[in-house]
Amino acid sequence: MEKQQPSNPGVEAKAVLDEADLVISEADLTRMYDRMAKEIHQDLAELDPVVLCVMMGGFVVAAELLRRLRFPFTFDYLHATRYRGETQGGELVWKVSPGIVLEGRHVLVIDDILDEGHTLDAILRAIEGQGAASVRSAILLRKQHDRREREFKVDYLGGDVEDRYVFGAGMDYRGYYRQLPAVYALKGS
């Protein structure tokens, strides 16, 4: 009987990156962040906004955008997910709600990617339900497809990406590679 090798997710992840397709370079991402931050500044600089990062994927995007903003804002996070380490989404799970009172405040929600929109829709509705004065979204990437239940008005969009499984710039491959400064697509996706 042949002895089966133990599974090593880190080795698998390295092999995935080695074969992945680069879809957005670090330089292109930098230009996206710069443009988005400029647009956010124009709209929100005088509104004393609350900026909410959607964990986990939104933290890299938030860090890149927030270090470019030169006006006062309050920062917090929320955690709602459908992926839980998998490559396909499931039921929405709320892990952490914002700790700041949002009633009467102008709110900016930052996330990594708009795919089908279920997670973003639930988040925006929850914030609106708390009586926010306005709710805006900053999304790094929007997948190009027609599976969204409704069209979302993304207020600040970095750009569009093919309908493939992408990782890097906050998006992960089974928990790995959120830290990558470029965006890659899974080979064959």
C-alpha cells in the first residue's frame, strides 16, 4: 500500500501563485488607490465621516486608501463573510458589527471586491437601517458578469476585473496571499 503524503496548504498555495496569471500590476493598483482617494477626499473631506473597513478583504484596500486621506474621520470595522476560506460563497455570516453609532453620520464602507453583491447589499442595508445620514461604498474591484441580483452604485471604484477567482490586494486564496501588492487570477478559473 502506497503511503499518502500529508496535505500541506502552504505548499499548495505556493504552487497556485507560481501558476497564477497576473491580472492587475502593483503600479496599476497604485494608480487606482490614488484616484479613489482623490475622489473620496473631494466628496467627504468636510463631512466628518465614519469609515468602515469590511474585514478581512477590505483591510488592505482600507490601509492603502486611508493613508492617502488628509482629513479627519472616525475609523471602525465590521466583519461579514460568505466565503470562510473557500473559493465559492455561501450563506452570509455576521461576525462583528461596527462599534460606532452610525445614526446621523456620513459613512464610507471600504471593501475589496464586488462579485454577486450579497455581502455588500446586506452591509449597506444594515448601515442604512441604523439611520446613517449617507452611505457610500469604495470597492477596489468589480467582477464583470451578469449574476448580480441588482446593480449596485459603487461610489468609488478602482476598476473592473474578469470573472475569475482573483487574489492579492486583500483578496485571498484559501486564507493566503491577501498581502500581495498585485492581483492574480487562479489558473483555469
